[in-house]
Amino acid sequence: MRRTSWIVGLLAAAAFGQSAMAEPWDGTIEPLRFFPGDLSLTLGAEAGGAAFGASGHGNRNVSGVFKFMPRLARDYDSGWSIGLNAVITGSDPLSRGRYDGKVIEKAYANVRVGLGEIQIGNTDGAAYAMAVTGPKVDAAVSLDNSQTTFFRDPSTGNAFTDIFALRSQVGASLNYAKFVYLSPELFGAQLALSFTPDGQSRYGLPFLHRGPQVPGRQVAIWEGAIKYSDQFGPVTISAYGGGAWGRGEHKLPGQEGVSDLGAGLKLDYPLSDEITLSAGGAYRQTNAYAFQIANAYQAGTTRVMQASWAVNYNAWMLGMEYGNGDADAVAGKSRLGVNAYQGSLGYIFSDSISASAGWQRLVYQRSSGAFYNALPRVNLDAVFLHLNLKTQ
């Protein structure tokens, strides 16, 4: 954990360095930029660190993640842009997020033209890129699709929530190698479409490598979504709907191709120039047991919903979240259920620095077997303080 601590502190050191070099400093941490010839090289970074007290954490009560984000690009006078992008990550077991702790989270090329953007490589699928959920005070430690969790399984040392994490955004194709198309926004609407030839292949270019030949492996995953944003009177509305469909191979009895459907809505209402109320939620349904796409069964359904509200006052944000998940029992795996609650308060110091503090409660249940406490139910509580640093 000492390594996590000094890694998380790198951006803070950069911030103080900038403050000393240029006065006054507005709190923004600029990335490093180089311009070799007609190219531009941007070296960005992001870090998060949490201190907490939680159930089942043992003697360690800190967690952190550091992300290095280089981009090499060339812009043309025509408005075209071509780039090579990557996200390289280091984290501890409680901050592995949706990419399962992979060092290379993303590695893809993109081309931006007047008709939209094309991405090729290890990146997010179309529906995930368009996803809308209810407001979050701090997305990194939200109940829904968190980067960092606070509950450790004493038997493994890994995050307890790995057994069934609340993720309301459609994301069956994860960051596997794929082709993605994102349309430009037109009259408030934007479309996205992606194709993943081989599920679980993270070897850069699509078709370059076949994923593990495991039972129920998914191939030819198509993912599509539409997002709409507009203002109706004083209310700003954002909504999306999307889905993903794949074909199963080496199927065991009862298995089939993955299907993953979801929708989300967010409303923002300004009471004044200083105060804004926000509310919304999201719903996801899939035949992949606890979102494990190699375990897609005809007889089982996993459902997740998220709902939240928040109030913004200048740089402050106060919010409440609720999450619920249910994974039907399939092929010897027990039914899993989870109810989750969170209250948190956040403050934005600048475009690069923010912090949040709050309380979180998760209640897991299973239809057979037992958790680490030798019971079919476990209650998890945590209080936390989380710091975010990022280049702008």
C-alpha cells in the first residue's frame, strides 16, 4: 500500500510544482505536451486515493489507482484528426474497476471526421460510451460502476464486490478489441455502433487474437445505442437506450449467445444561478450471470437498477444513491442479490482536484452456500474519504 500512496501523490506534487512556477495558480494541472513535427504528444494522468473504515477490510484501510494516458495525434486543416490513445493503469485489489485490474485498460486508434468518429482497438463498446445514469457525487466511489470499493473478502484479499458488482451501464463487450463508430450529435441525438469479433481478446487490433477457448465464450458481439440530450424549459434531460448481442461458442447445456439491454435518464433543474437539483436512474438486464459473459444462460437473468438524486451549490454537491441487483441461479451457481445505499458530500477545488466523503452500505444475499462469515447474508458498511487528481 505504500507504493499506492506515493503513486497517488504524483499528481499532487505536479500541482505544487506548477503553483511554484506560475502565479497565480487556479488549481488546474496541465498535461505535458510536445509537438514533434506535425504531431502532438499529450501525456495526461489521473489518480485517486481513498482512506476508509469498513467491514471485512482487515488491517488495511487505504486504496488507490493511478492512470497514465498518452495520446499521439495529428490534426488537419480539413478538420480531420487521427490519434493513437492508451490508458495504462496501476491499482491495488480494491481499485481495479470494470477492467479487472488490467494494466493496459485501453489501446486504440481513432479517426475524427465530419461524419463522426471511428475507433479501432481495445476500447469501450457503443452502448457503454453512450450510457446515462442518475447523478453521482464522485463516480469513482459510486455504488454503480465504481473504480474503488471498500470491502475486502478476507478469504482472498480481493474486493468482495467482485462476486456481483452493481453496473447499470450496458457493457458486454467491455474493453475487448473492437470497431466503434460514434455519430456527430444532430438535434440533440447521437448514435453509436460497435462490433467485437472475439470476446475476451485484449490484443489490440480486432481479429488479431482469439480469446480463451472456454465454454460459453462469446464472439461477434454487436453493440448499439442512442443518446438524446435537450432542454425543455428550465430542465435539461439526458437519456439513452442500448443493447449488445453476441454468439456463444463451445456452449454447455442451457447456454446461449449473450444479450445485454439497458436504459438511463438524468434530469437537471436549476433553482438559481448557484443551486441545481438533479435526479435520475438506470436499468440493465442481461442473460449473463452476474455480468460474466461466458456464463450466458437461457434460464437465467441478471437485473440491476440505480437511482439517485443530488443538489449542487456552487462547488459543493450532496447526493444519495440506491442500487439493487439480482442474479438468477444457473448451472450450479446460487442466486445472488444485493441492496446498496450511499450518502456522500463532494467538493470541486478546480477542474483537476476534487474530494468526497460519505457512507456506504451493501447487503448481499445468496440462495445457497455461505459468504466468508459462514452465513447466506452479509452486511457491509463503510465510511470513506476520497481524493481525485487529474490533468485537464
